[in-house]
Amino acid sequence: MGEDRAPERLERAAATDRGLVAHSSVTFISRAFSKFAQILFLVVAARLLSLEEFASYSYLLVLAAAFTILSDTGVPLVASRDASTGRTSPGDLFYAALPVVAVSAVVAALVLPLIGAVDSGPGSSFVPVLVTAAYVLFNRLFDFIATMLRGLGRFGLEAAIQSAGAVAFITGATATTVAGLGVTAVLSVLAAKELISGVVAYLAIRKDLERPPAAERRTGWRQLVRIGIRLAVAGIALALLMRLPLTLLGNLGTDREVAHFSAAQRFGDAAYILAISSGFALLPGISYLASADPPRARALFHRVLLAVTAASAVVALVTLPLAETVMRLIFGADFAGGADLLRIVLIGIPGYAVLGICWYAVVAFGGEARLLGIGLAGLAAGVLLALVLIPGGGDEGAAWTYVGSLYLMAGLTLALLERQLARNAAGDQTPARREMASA
């Protein structure tokens, strides 16, 4: 067996910085479109389903989202990153990671119906919950294969599958809703979309996944789990940090305060999702460059970070004077009183951008082991900030907690990344590294 090397498609995509950013943008656009498709169907569902059915569908989606997050071991991200660097064969990584992903997905799919059987949420009857569990199972498997597709440089194919699936879901779910077939049928369309997308993705990728002989395999599932679990826990800590202000305000504030802050927070969440999608899209290319041409990788990362942060600052400055108009236009006149909260949230947009870009860059440059400490430290600081600001400050305290916590996380992650880049740069100057670069 020859020496491992980065996937040829990824090498071609990364031939120039402009080409790499363009290919990464395909992933960003497809993810944004998929999110938009889900929001679009929620609008359709709100108009066509009864209130009880819409409540059931919304609740089961939240339940599914919780279980997909909790069953994410972080292993797919690590396997994809390592495939991008070319240090290990894709087949070795894929088949080492597959059992971990499959077991976590099956466990989630088995536990979810048990939770549904004992909780009192809307729509928690056996069949809808069982279909939701099937969605979680198929989603975790498809997400793993799609992540490997990106790691191998198959940006266009992965984006096409994601986009086609989004269109198929909107079409099928809308037709099902118009036909009056109910929430279970809509969830069945969602689960079938994930299953079919996963099968198509695997058929497309399997030729790239030739598994090396047992004697030449260098990756074991335990190794991936040790790294992946840290990433997963760090991600959960970040998710909890973002939900903490609303949770505490919900227990201490009035209904009006909760409604106004929740509406304003949606804009911050949207900005963060766009930023994290950008970082995720760049991960394969930056990972490849971090191995093949570290100085170029560091320079490209800093240019992207500067451009995204500057653009987010401009968006915030332009939107700040329009806060009341935006709240009134999108949420209605009752929410105009939340304009001050939106202004606070908008101040945080550059911080959301830095956090979203840097989080995945830490993984790309090999510093993922330290993200767990950052995540837990940020969560602890966020709890302290919430306890200080929210009891006396109400919804404004919650808004400042949200912004302050994410700025703190952004600063910690950026500091960690810069230390990792400095460490990597020092390693580039070793004789062994210089010999590899000149070979």
C-alpha cells in the first residue's frame, strides 16, 4: 500500500485560496438553504395544520433535535478532518468511526420512545415518537457520511444531496399536510428523506473508502472516541451557554420579558448559525492546508476571520438604528418594545462571527483536545454572569448575559487558536518539518 495522501479532489479545490473559498461556499449555501427549507415548511405547517397538530410537530422536532445533539459523539468531525489531511486512509477512518456512530444512533433511537412514553408533551403518543426516533437514527448516519464526503473534497455532490433532500422534504411534507394525513405522515417524510439521502451519499462515496489490510490499519474506534467525546461535550456546553439566559429569565421574569428577549435572541442565533456554518464549510480545506502548507493555512484563516468579522460589524452598525422597525415588521407591534434588547443582541454580532469561525478552526489546526476546557470554563462564567445580571436586570440582564457570554467564549477560543497556531508555527521550523516541506 502506498503512502497516504490527501484526497485528489481536495487538493485540486485547494490549489488557490480563491478556489478553496469558492468550494467551501457551496457547503455554506447548501446548509443555509436546508435551514431555510425547514423554516419555510414551519410557515406552511402553521397555516395548514391545526393548532394541536402544529404544537405536536414543533414539540417532536425539539425532541429530535435534543437527541441528535446528545448522540453526536464528535467522531464524524474528527474522522472527516483526518481524512482531509491525508495522514490516514479514508477507508480506515470511515470503518473505524462507523460502529461508534451506529451505536450512538441506535441508542438514541431506542431511548427516545422511552422518554416519549413518560413525558406529557403534545404528540407524545407511541407512533409519532417512534417515527421521530427513526429520523434521529437516519439523520446521525447520513450526517456522518455527508461529513466524510466533505472531508474527501466532494463539496458539490454533498451540497447537491443536501439541497435535493431539502426540496424533496418541502414538496413531500406540504403534499402530505394538504392531504390531511397528519403529523406522523409529515415526520415519516422527514425520516425517509434522511434515509434516502444517506443511501445515495454512501453509494457515491464507497469507491473512495477502500479499507486497508488489517496489518496496515492505523486508526481504532477508541482513538476517535477519546477525541470526539471531548468535542461533543464542548459543543453541548456551548449550546447550554446560549440557552442559559432564556432559561433563567423564564423562571424569574414576566411573560412579556420572556417574549421580547426570545424574539430578539432569534437574530443572534441566526447570526451565530451563519458564522458556525462558515467555519464548518472551511474545515476540510483548512485541515488539508494545515498539513500540506501550514503558513498558507494560517494566512488564509486570518484573512477569512478579518473579512467575516468586518462584514458582521458593518451589518450590526447598519441594523442598529432600524431595531424597532425590524422587531415591529417581523414579530408585530406587540414586540416593538423589545427594540432595546435587539440593539444589545446586535452589538454581539462580531463576537458571534469570531466564535463561529474560530471554533472549527481550532479543530482544523489540531487543537480540539483543549476545546473541552474552553467550553466548560465559558459555561461556568456564563452561569455566574447570569446569576449576577438577570435577577435584577430582567430581560436586559438576559440580553447582556447572552452577548457577554458569547464574547467571552469568542475571546477564549481565539486565544486558544492563536496559541495553537504559534505552537504549530514553531513545529514548522523543526528540521524534520523543513525536510518534509522541501521534499
